[in-house]
Amino acid sequence: MWTVGRGDTLKLGRTKISLEDDRLTLQDDYVTRNIHTHAEEVEVRPNPPVNVPSKVTDYLMIRMEESLIPLDGQELWISAPYDLDISLNGKIIGFLSPFRVKYSLYGPTTEGIVCRYHESPTSEAPLRGIDAKVKVVFKVRNPREVDRIVIPVNELDIFFKDGILYYEVVEVTVGDDLYVEMKNEPPVDADLVYPPVKSVDLIRRIASGYRMVW
């Protein structure tokens, strides 16, 4: 999605990618790598935020700065992190994070899951910033307070438009517990940039939802 040519530098959040002379430099808060190469350019694409510093989970927990009791059909926007993959000659050679990486446990110690952790404000329209924008749609069967959302990102689609990254639409069914489902559709008219081919495996898609029971 981004291309770094010879003599160029790309800075995004906490990342820096430079291609100078015969050296490619990759840098974020967790790694600095120098790679010898004669390539004229490298490609940089967004990825789900689970690869830095190493992959330990397929879940992202977004904690809202203010909890809310959503209404049926209500839509709001939150922000989310993402990783970057760097490809050289068509092969991924590493991952970087434009954001500080934090993890948290969702649920009890013995039965919970480890999640990538992110805090976000809520708004009626996408907020400015380099974060990915996430449109959340609520279906309310039993009103209750919501202060966080656990998103399964192993089947995540990421979209791009006018310099802004978007997650696919997230639907949250509010009842005795919360059920989070990825809708496999863009929140705005935008281009798919991850994965390269849109997922059409509906059975796998349905199975990728997550029930928040605690």
C-alpha cells in the first residue's frame, strides 16, 4: 500500500523505514534491523495488530474511555491499532508497530484470553489520527453497560481511503453477554488492502465471532 523507494524514508507513528544506498533500515520501539539489499523499493502494508513483538494472540481488546449503555441500532466510531508488514521482492521480511504494544487478560485468570490492548474514545464520526477507524453497530436485546469490546482479528479485513485505514464493520449484540461479529464489509466506500483477496469462506467467518461472557 505504501512504497519506499531508494533514498526515501517512511515515518508512521513509532515506525521508521529507510532505503538508502544498499541498506534497508526497519525501526520501531521493539526492533532495529539493517538489511543489505540492492532492491529499488520495498512495499509496506497494514496487518492485524498481533505480530509485534511476536504473535501471542488473535484478539484485540478495545477499552472505551467512557462506558455507555448503547441503544438498539446505535452506531459509533472507535479507534484501533494495526501492524505493518514489510515486503522485499514479494516476500514479507518483518513486522513493525506504529503504536506502543500492550497486552491484557480478558476474563478470569484460569479461563480468560490474552488480548492486544488499546484504549479509545468514542464518537459519532471517525476521529483524526493515524489509528485505524472502526465502525461499531449495536443490536440490543437486553440493555447493559458496555465499556470494552473484544475483537477477533484472525479474519480481519482492513480498508483504505483518502489516507485513512478502516477495519471492517463490527457488530455487537448486547444481551446477557456480548457477541462480537465481524461483518466482512467496509464502513465506507474504500479499497481492501488486507488481505489481498477478500475472504468468502462464510463458515469460517461465522466461526470467527467472539462471545464476551465475563
